[in-house]
Amino acid sequence: MPELPEVEALVRFLDERATGRVVVAADLASIVALKTFSPPLSALVGGTVTGASRHGKWLDLAVRPATAGAGAGGTVGGGAGATGTAPDGDLHLVFHLARAGWLRWSEDAPTTPVRPTSSRGGVRAVLALRVRLDDGSGFDLTEAGTRKRLAIHLVHDPAEVPAIATLGVEPLGPELTRERLAELLAARNQQIKGLLRDQRLIAGIGNAYSDEILHAARTSPFRLTRSLDADDVAHLHDAIRDVLSEAVATSSGRPAAELKDAKRRGMRVHGRTGEACPVCGDVVREVSFADRSLQYCATCQTGGQVLADRRMSKLLK
């Protein structure tokens, strides 16, 4: 799943490549991915991209609608209905890539009718949406696998999307001070990995970077939040900043096609079960869940004790 660093890199890439360009087509291939119906996707056609931004793991492409219809030559794939405009300003094409979604950029976007399936890059994926721009470039939103969780919204205000309206603090923003983090940790006694992944508390951190943050902070993923003292909070705060800042710097400037591999190469423990911990040399271990897993180093994080069972372990640090 793309997390804050990869989404931030995609946003910067889109902002650089798409800003100032006119949307000439917005072709929907997977109706289940589109979560809104008004305004229709046709409202994008003829509009000018004014920028891209991020809300947690959500990408936001802002488009200033054309003042007179969809524009000549534009094609529409968003269903029936009037083109429409946004009298109160930009429209926002916001989308969440979920676990298996991705943005595939092309300097020469296909102009053929969209079809749901795609095998670009040797990986079978389902095409959800294709956006073409007036210089011939564009992007596809695709999703692999059988679970369809990719979510696309077209709204006047990103806050109209409930998952965006309820997002927590930005971990790299000035709002996440040590004091604010201490408040979040003390609010409810829960496992610390769960708090880091809760988008209503801290926006943008997922399964992978929570593993990396906890490894950097030398803290067990099962440790209870109210057990952290002031020094522990400070170490965790520093780890959040350091891990995410390093990942953003590594991802920044890379084309979309390279971001997944860059993320994998940057992981110290996540996805590295059975490999040596780069800090102490101990083996990286795993705890499995129904639909995901976590990785950790027992020497660095749990005092050498192995977390054998996520449900039974009473290990706190």
C-alpha cells in the first residue's frame, strides 16, 4: 500500500507534470471505483489543472472547470449528465490507492477506448480511470488483485469525503509536537502499532512505515501506549520524523514507475522476514495476521523476546 512518502512523491510528480495542462478526457473503466456521481467526471473535461496535493494517503488533483461546457474534442467516460461547473472554485479529483492501487503515468497516453483489464509492466491489473491531458500525456489509476478498494471521488471540497474530513494530524507537519503525540498516546491504552496506523489519529502512516518507525524507536509493536514515559515519547517522535523524512527524500523526484522498488529497498525490517537486522545482525521476525503481517527485531525492540502470538503475548517492551 502506498503510504505518506510514496503518495507525497506522486503528488509532487503530478504537480510538476500536470499543473497548467487542460484535461481532454476522463474515461471511467471501473464503475465500482467511482464513489460519487455529482459533479460527474465530465465536469473535468476542458478544465485546467491547478495543482496537486495530499491529505494523508489521499491524492488530490485540483482542476479549474471550463467556463463553457466540456470543451471541443474532449471525451467523457464518467456517465450521463450535464457537464456542469464548480461555481465556487476548483473541482477536486481525490483518490485513495488502497492496498493494490497505483497511478501509472504515460507521456503518450492511449486514446483507444478504455477497458477494465491491463497487463502493463507484466502485472495484471484492472484499469479504473484514465485521465488524458492536452499535451498527450496522462495517467491511469489501476488496481491489482480481487479486493476492489480503490476509491475515486470528484468533489468541490476534499472535506466532503468523510475519510478526509476525519483525518488526524499530519506526522511531518508542525501540529505533531512531542506534547501532541503524548496526548494521543495517553488518550486510550492500546498497542502502539495500532495507534500509528489509525488514520483518525495520525494521517499517512500504514503497516510498512509503522514497522520502520517502531524499529527506529527500539519499541515493541505490542507495547501499550500509556506505558511510554517522556523519554520514550521523545524517541518515538524523533523516529516518526526521521523515518518519514528520509523516505520522502528518497522518493522525491522519482517517476511513479520507480517508487515501489525504492520503497522496498529502503525498508530495514518491513518485508524482510528471515534477513539480518541492519542494526544488530539478529534475524528479522514476523507476526502474521489474517490479511497482513508485521516485522520486527527482537534484539532491538523486545529485549530478545520473540512475539510468538499476537493474541496471547503480554510483552510491552
